[in-house]
Amino acid sequence: MHTRRTLRTFRTGALLLTAALLATACSSGSAASSAGSAVAALPRATPAALSPYYKQKLTWRGCDAAGFECATLKAPLDYAHPAAGDVRLAVSRKKATGPGRRIGSLLVNPGGPGGSAVGYLQQYAGLGYPAGIRARYDMVAFDPRGVARSEPVQCLDGPGMDAYTRTDTTPDDRRETDELVASYRRFAEGCGARSPKLLRHVSTVEAARDMDILRAVLGDRKLNYVGASYGTFLGATYAGLFPQRVGRLVLDGAMDPSLPARRLNLEQTAGFDTAFRSFARNCVRRPDCPLGGPGTSPERAGRNLKAFLERLDRRPVPTGDADGRRLTESLATTGVLAAMYDEGAWPQLRQALAAATRRNDGTGLLALSDSYYERDAGGGYSNLMSANAAVNCLDLPSAFDTPDQLRTALPAFRKASPVFGEGLAWSSLSCAYWPVQPSGEPRRIEAKGAAPIVVVGTTRDPATPYRWARSLARQLSSGRLLTYEGDGHTAYGRGSRCIDSTINAYLLRGTPPADGKRCS
């Protein structure tokens, strides 16, 4: 995403696989519509009941991160009933450094759903965005409701999450299927027990409406925004609800809001297969590749990886972990998929696979998996997985309702990815047991009347397939598609001068690229 220095530092747009995979839709707080219709814009006038929120004053204070300010924003828990109570949202900013005239605020969101935008701002965007951008914009982020510092949704404790992440997601028989379903139920019940009130109000539409309150409180007439991965859905939803308030929007690693969960999951599965094939072609040219040598096809490399994962299913390998965890098939699969997000992680993945396959040492793959799940050395987890499931399961109806229903779709998932298809299919069952009914549905986003919106797609993106960027750019009435021909998830700040200069020109001068521009 925006430069992922390592997998442990901010990997913008991390799309969580075992929580619910992807889910996009609109939810409570916007006009009702039938499935497949477009998101309807909200009235331009602010309702009287919301006026106190729009007129609030933020009290800025110092943050733990030097050079940044922090504040707390209030928003209604339920936009349909603003008097029912507030939700408190963490906000951070780094003021424009100059020289040059200040343009306004630039909000950033790294994706997820569930990624901490405040953490991303303080650890990367506020320091690593181009100097020209930071000179002219106040760099701003808020953690969406239910995420990180903003009344986080909580589901399981550390040991519970350890058990959840190692659960077998390729069940071989009825007993293993029952164990997987029981794991999904425990996770969902934990969320319902620990966050019963908030769980109904963490939709993407509500987060987009919160973003409009923040825009107004910051004193900006229009919203300037860079969103990655899921952040593109949040930004596009904002544009659909408030098209006349769209400033300069960059949607990098775009999602397609018009697709139902099953289609999203299937197409993302194919995206990871495309990314793995690219990794495999690179790997077999290296002397340390454990999946084959020169001339080995990606198909053969995939079969070799699949055979290794199946061995782990029968016999997990040691990792040297202080808590005694062994490398299971599910943890190893997550480690491999984590490295697909950034080709800069491919050498680390080769080494980890070599250690596991040749020396029976699962340390490297477990480290990749832990980075993906945001598990720390003490066995604690961030709330990334909990928030991811909470938003996804509210935004869209479950891809599948029962194991039997899912089994009928397994051939399609296996075809989409012979290596990962089965596990990703079973992972998409988790929302079937969610304690809160979904309030969203698939809908197009047109944002008629909005200023030009730049939609960025990467041709071999594993998590947000390129076709989603093309689709979103076509849906948006003012969409401009910018294509990066390459590997990895998202494009801005990842090494392409063409991409970076094009986006910088748009953010600084308001000059959007020609629709269809391609970079490498």
C-alpha cells in the first residue's frame, strides 16, 4: 500500500481473510433502496438534530507521537436516533509545515476494515508522504467507530484468538467441519457479549457520515482524502452520500461496492492466485526457492506448496514459540498470503518456506502470520480482526448460510485458486453466525455531481483485483481510472514515479489524470 517497509509496519488496506474476507455495502443512515440500485445522496442541508455535532469544537492536545496533535470527535451512535447517545472517535493531525499556501486537510485511511488510521498517520503518512503534500495539507486521520482508539469492538482474548487463528479452515470430515463452525460461533458470541450496543452501529455508511462531521469541524468546505483498499469503499461511500462535498479523492486499490459477498470472496480468491503465480515465477528463478527450480511452472510450484500445506494439516511443525504454538496449515497459509501483499516480502517468504519444508522450522511462517493478525510478542492482539468482522458482517449478508451451501461452491473456489481456494471458501462462512443482522446490501456508487475522483488499480493486486478498480471507475460519474501494471496491493508510494507524480499533481494542483492512464 503506501510503502510497506516491512509486513509489521503499516500495510495499508490489509483485507482480513479469516474474519469475513471482503464485504462491501451501504448500511443504516442512508436512503433505503433495492439491491443493485445506486447509493442515494443525502440532503445537502444538515438536519437540526445533527447540528450540535457539526458545530462542535475539537480540543487539540499533544499525542504520544511527537509532532502530532490528538482530539476526540463526537458522533451519534445511531444517525436515525441522534438523541440515543454518542460514539467517541479518536482524531489525530499533523499541521501543514509549509512553505506554500495551505490547501486544507487531507484525511487518510489505510483500509481493513479495522486498520488504525491514527496509527497509520503517526507511523507513516504524517512522516512519509511526499514533503510537498505535507507542506500544503494538514495531515489528518480518525479511527472509524469500533476501531483501535475509537471505542474498539472486542471479541476474544489473546488465548482465544490463538485458538481461532489456528483452527483448520480446510475441514476433511464432519467432525472438523463442526469444529470450524464452533470456532466461528465462539468468535461471534464473544463480539456480541463484549460489544452488544456498538456492534449494530459500525457500518461503512455510519463511518462515512462521521467523516463528514469531521470535515466540517476541521473547517473544510470539501473533503480531500486518500483511502487504500477498504478505505476506497469508505471514500466512495462518502462520495455517494455527499457528492457536492467531494474535493480531491484518491481511491487506491479499489473495491467494487456493487458485488455481493460471495462474488467478492470468489474474485479475491482468484486475485490471490494471480499474485501467487507471479511470486512462483520469481521464486523458481532463485537458488533458494523451495517450490521448484528453473523451468518449474507456477502450476507445479502451486502443487508443491499445496502438498506442504497438506502435510502440515496432518502434522504441524515446531516454531520455537514461547507459548508452544506449532505451525498449522491455517497459520502457514495466512503467512503465505500475507507476503502476497508486497513483492518486497517475497525473499522473506522464500526463506520461511525453505526453513519449514527443509528444516522443519515454522518460525518464519508463523512470524508472517502474526504480523498479518497484529499479534504481539506477549500474545496480545490488536482489535483488527474483531473490527474487520464487525464491519464486514454488518455491511453485507453472509456469502453462505450453512456448510452444506458452501460445499456446493467449493469447485468454483478450487478453480479460482487450486492452492488457496478451499480455505478461503470456508473462511467466508464466518458471517453466517454473526449476532447482528446485516443492514447493508450491494449497491453501485455513482456520486453524480462530484468533482473528479481518481481510482487506482494494480494489475496483479492480490486483495483488490484490478477488475474492481475498473468497475468502480465506471460506476462513479466522475471516476478517472489510473492503472499500475505491477504486483502488490495498492500503488501510491510503492516505487512507481509515474503513479506518484500523477497523484501528487492531483492532490497539489487539482489536476486529475486522463481516464485510462497507465503506469509501470
